[in-house]
Amino acid sequence: QVRLVQSGGGLMEPGGSLRLSCVASGLNFRLYPMDWYRQAPGNQRELVARIASDTTTNYADSVKDRFTISRDNIWNRLYLQMNNLKLEDTAVYYCHVQYRERDFWGQGTQVTVSS
């Protein structure tokens, strides 16, 4: 069974940095694109970043040049390095994979950016 377990997040001042982690099990991790989504209060869930199996990356315009998605295919880990955090980055962040036509999500982790 596919499992995605997240860690990291928390409270940070504007301009600060946080790193999110996601550990995957139950699939051949290296073969699948992995995603980070976020959902802020009152907003729809949005795709923040994607990394393909060949490590090609894509980012939402709102986080481009500030966030970096990466993966470790030996340890089945997905990361999101978030730099120069802004107030509007406040959201619950989720890792995600589509596996055998089903969507699997991490449990979510709160990121709060506040002065």
C-alpha cells in the first residue's frame, strides 16, 4: 500500500527558510513524478512544484526562484526547500503521487509565515 509521510514545516518570519520532507513507501518511487501542493484558507488546493522521474522540475509562478523541489531515489524521499518565504506562502502543504490511476497524499503539514 502506498504511504506518504511528511515532516517539517512550522512557523517562520518573512524572508526565512523551511524545508519539507516526504517519505514514500509501497511503490517503485524512482519511476513516478512527485508533487507538492498547498492549500491556503479560502483557496483551492494548488500545485506548487513537480519533479519527474528524470528530475525535470516545474514550479508555480508564485514560487519560482524561491522554492526548490528535489528527490532522493535511494531513500524514497521528496523535499521542498522554501526560501525567502512570504506571507502568502502560508498554507497546508501536501506531497502527492499518482500511482495506478489513484491519487495518494501525505497527511499535510502547516507552514505559517508571520511577523
